[in-house]
Amino acid sequence: MEHNLRDYFEKTLKEVAIDCVIFGFHAGELKVLLLKWKGTDGWSLPGGHILLDESANDAANRILMERTGLGEIFLQQYYTFGAVNRYTHYSEAELLEKLEITFGKGFFEGIIFRRTVSIGYFALVEFDQVSPAPDWFTDECRWWNLADVPALLFDHNEMIERALTALRQHIRNQPVGYNLLPEKFTMPELQRLYETILDRQFDRRNFQKLLMSYDILEKLDEKRVGVANKSPFLYRFDKLKYERAMETGVAFSM
Amino acid sequence: MEHNLRDYFEKTLKEVAIDCVIFGFHAGELKVLLLKWKGTDGWSLPGGHILLDESANDAANRILMERTGLGEIFLQQYYTFGAVNRYTHYSEAELLEKLEITFGKGFFEGIIFRRTVSIGYFALVEFDQVSPAPDWFTDECRWWNLADVPALLFDHNEMIERALTALRQHIRNQPVGYNLLPEKFTMPELQRLYETILDRQFDRRNFQKLLMSYDILEKLDEKRVGVANKSPFLYRFDKLKYERAMETGVAFSM
């Protein structure tokens, strides 16, 4: 990629980019996937450009696949970031200077560093299934707990904040969990996911009653073993019913 | 503008545009503002380009102001349209041919007609306060009943559909009416607005009870006169409380 960066940029839209907030859930924590840019201490969301013959949504799916190896993931466009200056914590000059030490003086001339509007997408992925992969531009790609996210490049902290707001709006109107939990899970695990996203506690019985009323869950004839005291039943989502509920909407009113 | 179109395009982003779905409400009908392009029978949403020193949101507000004369309007970004080909009912060649009859051969060479991603905004405006204004590019600007909207230029029919979906989502989580109704209105008028947007009927008492529970309405010591049979009380929104409800959200669960 280093060698044909200019070729690549000839094949993409220049003023529009894509950035993805990829949420994962593990051990009761909501996480987000970040990349560290080579030769800098700056972290950013995974993102990229739209090929001339590719739709914005396809580009977002491609970027998600490149970074996580996952396809067919729930990916939602939530906001387009169109501020004149999208450099918040690191100035353009500061970033360019550091990158040129690694990539060579003039390497980015006329490309990348121009005003760009970025379309924000968020995705919910199952933590265990992801193999985070850096690209040619970055030397690290890993999960960060939401609470520990540092000052990011560009306006990416705002992007995460708005994605979280969108996710919370989403969870109030549509079911969540299909791509965030393993195939089989317990009711307390599902409740923990909802509590983590919404940053609130719910009554166990009311939660179970409401979620069962959506008619998207299948209670299995199987229990989680090895859990202290109790052996809770396992559940899984009925994919067809879940997808229908995504279309028609459900009201999470707790 | 005709004379310095090229200058104007030098000062704007080229691959990103803005389109606004401006909803108005009048006589129990939801309406949308459309423009007819000069020398064609093609109608479109009001839209435009983002100046290099202007944010996307500022551009949307400027466009809204130019078309309606209204400032400080609730304007919400709802989706960015990024398909590779956004010409649905009229092909690019067909449109260009008609426009060149009016504007001259080669007038648009290298400008306008290139792949553009468009950021969609919707606005809710008080029908009576708007003076629709065509721009240099269009010869008519007027309200259309939603039900009567013709086959539009580009993907603008899809834009209206998605805006309506976004408006319906919005009304389920936030109050609506401040910019759509006159300053003073009756409860049946407010109910009619909700019924029109959601395309459903509500029980009069339940509706009133729910809306009053939001604590955003002020019942006035005044009645609408000249209405057959009854003289219903007038209400108005308490602007501060309304704005707070926009922040915190309300659940319209009927």
C-alpha cells in the first residue's frame, strides 16, 4: 500500500471519509476498537476512504471487515461530522510532522491532509470473534475500555460520544445483543449488556419479563455450569424474529 | 450567480452536498418544500454545497434560511446518502441535456455533475411563516402534500421517505410541535399534528393526558372562537421546558 498510496487516492473520494466506532462487550465492559498511527502516540478510530465505484455503506462494511475480519455485522450510520476544523487534540501540523518522520518528507503532499467530512458508523461485534488487525498506516489495533479512551486524533472522541448516544437511542427502540453476545448466553449476561450500555441497573424480574415479551429469545434446555451457586438457563436469539423486531421496533421502557 | 458559478464552486466542497427535507403542517396535512429546476419538469429538495470555511450544519442552516427566510429552526441531520449512482428517475445525461438548453452548452462542465455524497437534514417549520423562494437555478418553490410528491430528481424520494421515518422515530422520543404549529393552538390541533405524522388516530383523553404529563404545555386563559359547537382552550409551549424535554427526551407511548 505504501507504494501505491497515490494510486489508491486517485480511486477514492477525497473530501469524504468513513470512521467506524466498533463496540465490543466483554466481562461486563463496553469496549471500542482503536488504532495507533505509526510513528506517533496518536490513536484513532478505524476509518478510510470510499472507492469511486463503492457506496458509503459498502465502504464502511469493507473497513469493518479489514479491521475485524467480520462480515454481515450490524452497522449503523449515525452522524456525519462536518466541522471546518476536525483537529481537536492534535493539530494538523503536529500530526503531519510526526508522520513525515516515519513515512518521509512530502509523502502526504496533496493527499489525506485536506478538509474532509466524515460519515460515522457504529457496529456492535462479538468481542471473542474479532482479531483486531492494524493496517499499513498503524502499528497497533486493540480494544480499549470506554472509560479509558485517551485523547484521540481528529474529532474521534466526539465520534465515540455521539455513537454511544446513538446506541442508547437504538437500544430504546430496537433489540440489542445479537452481535454483542456469544451464541448462547444467560439472562443475567443479557441484562448486564443492557445495564452497561445504558449505565443503569434494572430489576431482574422486570427485565426478564420485558425481554421475553419481545418474543425474540429462545430458552434452551441447557444450563451454564460452573457458575457459583446457580446454574442459570441458557438462551439464544431467534434470528428471524430478532430481524423482524429490528424492522418493526420494540420499546425498551424501563 | 449565473456569472460566477465557477467562482462559487471554487469556494465549496465538491464531493459533498446538503439536502433539506423541510416539513410544514397546514390544514391537517404534512407538506414538504420542493423546487422545480429551470428548463426541466424535474423537482428536487432544496439543497446546496458547503463553503470551505463553513461547517455542514451551518451550510444546512444557510440553505434553510435562503429557501424559507427562517432562522433558528429545528434542523436535524438524519442520514447521509452515499450510493454510487444517485440518479433514480432522471438519468444524469437526460438532466444535463435539458439544463444545457436553458443555461448553455458546456455551462456545467466539470462542476455539479460528478459523484456527490449528500448529507440529509430535516426541518420542521411553521407553514404560515414561510415565504418559499426559488434560487437562480430554479423557477418555482412551493409546498407539496406528502401524498402528492411526484418522481423527484436524484434520490430525493428516498430522502423524503427516510426523513419521515426519522421524524417518526423523533416524535416517539422527543416533543414535536414547537416549529410546526402557530404560537397558540388547541389540543385537537396538536393531536392532529401527531396523528398526521404517525398516520394513526389517538384517543382524545389519553392524548391530552400524555402530552400534559410532559410538562411542556401552558394552558392559556383564552379560547379559540368561531369553531363550530365548542370553544376549545388555547395552549402554547413553554419554550424553556420544551427545550429541556428535547434534551432529556420524552416517551410517546400510545
